[in-house]
Amino acid sequence: MRGKLIVFEGTDGSGKATQARLLCQTLAERDIPCREIDFPRYGSPFAEPANLYLHGALGNAPEDVNAYAASVMFAVDRFASYKEDWGGFYERGGIVVANRYTTSNAVHQASKLPAGERRAFLDWLFDLEYGRMGLPAPDLVLYLDLPTELSGRMLRHREQETATEADIHERDEAYLRRCRESARQIARDLDWSVVDCAAGEAVRPAEEIRREILSRVEKLLG
């Protein structure tokens, strides 16, 4: 009996990791078996091509690596993680909560293409990961939407707090803006559950967002 796969997708800096963690905590408190996964898996050899791409080894701009080539790098890491880590748990009925998934390839890589070519790319992407690789498709995608200006502010704050350096996606504001535009269209087309994370010119409190997300997850889990 397969379990459920809940995916957090969204604007960079929108709080995906925080909300994934909070959801898993809530499910654990309710004695619901849950596993949290995160992509890319930095430190894994299977994630190294994606890591090199994100940190500029293949070019200093996202467009230096085409949408199809970049997508394959991330897909390999996902396939390996399923085989090595969470596949058995999921197949036995467990709830898996993912911070990013195939949906991230959809958001970030589709934005590199002209609008008229994106549908064909998405068909190819989902066939690659869900069809040919045999990865499970999400049961629920929660898209955390945040305006690019707020996203940039949150990313800079995270860099300062963690003493980390932005990757080629995160430091390219024009690219992030295109990602958000394409993502909002994809979310509508694929019926993702959109969560507005902004309140005016500020980010909504994490606890407020958590409650909204939980109400949507409860509908999925019955």
C-alpha cells in the first residue's frame, strides 16, 4: 500500500524548509508516520552534478545550462534518494514530506524556455521522473508564493544568519522573477495548492501559514 507524498514548492526564501519541518512535527505529534526529505541532497555523490551547476562550475548564469540538461542532474539525485532512503517507507504506506521535488525542475527550468515550449518540456519532465524513472507523483503540491522583492530580502537574511553564499539561482533577481511568473501559471494549470505567504509588504507569520497548510493537508489525509 503506497503512502502519500506531500511536496512544498515555491519562491526562494518563502519558508519551504520551515513549513516542511513544522508539518512533520505536527504529524509526528498525531502518531502519523512521516519522513521529511530535502532536495538537492548536498553531500551525496548523486547530487554533486546539481551542486556544481548551482555553484557556477558549468556557467555563472542559470541559462548557461539548458533546461533539459539541468533537469537530468536533479532527477538523478531524486532517483537515488528514492532507492537509498525513503522509497520503502513510502511504499509501506508512510507519509513523505518533501522540500522541493520534480516540481522544482518544473518551476526553475521551464522559466528558461519560451512560453510556447514549456508545455512540451513539462510533459518530457514528468514522463522522465514519474514514468521512466518510476518516482511517485505528488498527492499534494503546496506552492508557497512570495513576491520577488520579499523573496530577495528573505534570502539575504538567510545568507547572513547561516554565513552561506547564494547560488546562481538565488543571486539572479531577474531569473527569480521569471521563475515566479512561470510557476504561478504552472500552479494554475496543474492545480497546485497555492499559499499566499505575503501580507502587504511583509511575510506572514510562520505559525499562521502553518495552520493554513495543515487544514489543506488534513483534507488529503481524511
